[in-house]
Amino acid sequence: MAELSPPLADAMSQQADPASAPDDPAGRERIRRVIRCVVALMFYQGFTIAILGTGAPWIAKSFGLDQAGIARAFAWVSLSAFGALALARMADRVGRRRVVLWSMAGTPISALGAALATRVGWLIVSSAFLFAFLGATIASAVVMLAEELPVDQRAKGQSYAALAGSMGSGLCILVMPALARTALSWRGLFLLSALGIALWPTMARIVPESRRWERAAAAGVTVRTSFYAVFRAPWRKRAIVLLICSLLGAVSSTGADAWTYFHAVTVVHLSPAATSILILVGGGIGLAGFSLGAWASERFGRVPTVAILGPLGAMGVLWYYWGPPAHFALPALWLGAGFAWRTAMGNGVVVAANSAVTELLPTALRSTVIGWLSITMSLGALASHTTVALLAGPMGGLSVVVGYLALLGLPSAALFAIFIDETRGLTLEAASGEALS
């Protein structure tokens, strides 16, 4: 595992870290304010980002799509990452707050467009815009946490954000069975997301700007960087390895996340209500993964946490999608156990990976690299959905293909363990090498 040299780490960790000692009441209140804002943002984004996966069976029925057809539609939506990259880069140029507000306006408008779609092409375009804004909001939110929280609270802060997103997704799953019995069906989920426009005035009033970004902007650092600066020394190796890991991870996880509801309802033939219950119960158990990820990240490090929990999560995907066995008496119990396990492991990985990624690059590139990661994740999602679309028929169903794709999470975890620097306990300046930029 690669490490920063001790003299360099020691010298740089002694630099002032304004977020590391919030001793004054105003500083503590600012931290609480940032956490509240991010939690609210992530809850809303979590609900919205779960709509396509949750509504997939009914979307397919509405537009007359088979398994391959719905997979192709989702593959086109994955191209939204190019918009997310542009917005993420803007967050490094014009500020996190401004991009969050842009995205909080664009998300509900795009959701309304998706709700009104009468053709699958219209749905794809609206969803692509929607996911671009979602990606930008999530990137800005996790960066704000890294830049505002003290060193020993950054992983815990990332767990709060991820937990809020998961709770939002859970609400989406909870609402779907009720909407499935109405004429609105999946469109109702998009309409609920469109109501998020009502949050904009409040967010415009309370979302703060990152003080680190303000200092970098005042020094002129943010205007001297570009899209491609992440590939220059001294951050080239980190960026390239992160991109490769995110590509493999996206291929591995996209299918598992997108087809959870579809597998249970269409393949195993559970009712929508039973599926929602098993996902909510399993997901509730899996919430423990956020605390596990935060604890392990601070106790053992970000890198070991990703390297261990990632493969364990892949095993949970196989359990879920390659089961239950024929004639198993309680298929919902089998799926619920597999879903709880893979969710817990995946949640732990999210916390550790978000902590590492936001610490490895300097302020002027911290959001940009997440934008680049959204591109590789988009390509991975595109590859995953395309593979499912092409091989679902020949291999006996999309669930079989999803299981094989999950195995790509193993080399991703190995590369992360071998090549990514450990940042546990370091200031952002020490972790990112920002003083050398």
C-alpha cells in the first residue's frame, strides 16, 4: 500500500487546518449548519436517484420494453455523467454553493419532464438531465463536508450524508407500491421529486460557501487549474487509479443497484408489497454499514476498509441475484438476507471511498476529480447495462449476468489497496499534497 513519506506527512500535517479545531461557538454552529444542509440535500437526491431503479418494472410496462429494452434505455441515461462533469468542474471554478443551487433548480424541472414523458426517448433525455444535476449536487455536498469538518469527523460526516441518501431511497421504495395501484404509477415518483422546487428558497438562504474554496479563489488558485490538471504531477497516479477503480466498480455495482426491484418482482415473482418490505427491512439492517464504514475508516484506514468490504459486498450480490434456489420455501427471506448483507458492505465502502477521494486532491480539483469519476462511472454503467441487454437472453436472464458483473468489484478493490495512499488522520493539505501545488 502506498504511503506519504513520514517527513512530508509530518511537516504538512502541522499546517493550519481551519476545520480541525472548531473551538468557538460560531465554528461549531457552522459545522452543524453544513451537516444539516448536506443531510437535507442527500435525502432529496437519494429519493430522486432511486426512481428509475424502483420504477423499472412499471416503466418497462408503460413503454412496452422487454428486459433488454429497459437495460438499453438505462444505458443511454448513463451519459448524464458528461453534464455532471461540467457542473462539478464549475463547482471548483465558481463555488460549491452556486452549483448546488443551480442543481436544486434543475433537478425538479427535469423530474417534471420525466413525469410527463409520453415516449421513451423523452424519458431518457429528461432523466439524463436529472442525473447530471444529481451528480453535481452529490459531488458538491461530499466536498463541502470534507472541507468544513474537523479531521477526526470527516469519515463520520460522510456516513451522515450517505445515510441520508439511503433514507431517501428507502422512502422512494416505500411509496412505490401505493403508487403502483394508481394511474400515476412510476410517474408519481417523478412528480414527488418535482415538488423539491419548494426547497430552493430555503436552500438559497442557508447553504454556506466552503471557506477553503473562498480562500483558494481569493488566491487565484481556482482559475489556474483546468479539467485536465488532475492528470498532472503530483496527482496523476492517484487520479488514474481512482478512475480505473470507479470504472470497474460501476460495472460491478450498477446492475446490482438498478435491478434489485426488477429481480424480486419479475424474476422471483414476489409482490410489489413484499418486495418493498424486504428491501426496507434489509436496507434498514444495511444502514449499520455506514457506522461500520466510518468506524473502520478511522480505526484501520480508508484503504483497508474499501479493500475488505468491497469483495464482501460482491458476495452479497451473488447471493441475491443467483438465488433463491428452486423450491426454496421462503424466497423473500433469502433475498432479504442477501440484500441486507450487500447493502451493509456497500454502505461501508461508500463512506470509506468518499472520505478517501475528497482527501486525495487539492481544493481547486476536489470537485473536478469527482466529476471525472462520474464519467468513468457513467461508462461503467453504460457497459453494465449494455452487457445485460446483450447477454440477458443468451445467458438465461439479466439476473445471471448481473451476478457475473459483480465479480469485477474484486480487481477494483485490489487496485485500491495496492496503489491508493492512506489519508487517515491527515489534514486536507497533508493528504492532498496541496502545499506542493
